[in-house]
Amino acid sequence: MTEKSYAEMTEQELREEIARLKEKARKAEQLGIVNEYAVYERKATMAAAYLIDPGTIVKGELYRIDGAPGEFFKVEYLKGRFAWGYRLGGERFEEALPISILLPMKAGK
């Protein structure tokens, strides 16, 4: 059986994959296997990026970063399911974040 890439999966398949990965992450965390936990969390984040329309991410806009309270990210451009840009404050080095962790500045959106 050939595994489907996230891009080939339906919304339902992606949601099932995310749930499966989150469960594996939870089990790894309970067993104290930190590196395995991180891998499953990252995979779930990437799968979630395929549930988001990249057209909803606006170049030049600021976004909050899920899981990083008080940190903001300015999107310079998109490439695939990643937003490239800079975190505000500190070093201004370019990095790519999965679009699934970008949250609108206005709460409740």
C-alpha cells in the first residue's frame, strides 16, 4: 500500500490522520519519549496546514503564532504550505512556518 501525501488526502482523511498523529504524540508524551512526541506533533501540524486555504494568508500581514504567546510573524511570501517571513523583535532572520500555526491578529476570527 502506497501512503498518500497530505496534498492527495481529502479533508476527512486529513482530519483522521491528524487525530491519529495526536494520539501517537499523546502516548509518546506519556512514555516520556520527547523526540518521538515532537515528531508526531510536527507531522500533525503539517497535515493541518493542508486544511487551510493558502489564499487566506495575506503577504505583508502580521499573525499571532499558535503556541507562542506574545510572538508575532510578518508574512513576506508563501511557498507551498509554508509562510516565509520574520518574527517581530529580536533577530530578523527569515524563517518558514507552517500556515496552520498562523492565527489572525483579531481574536475571534
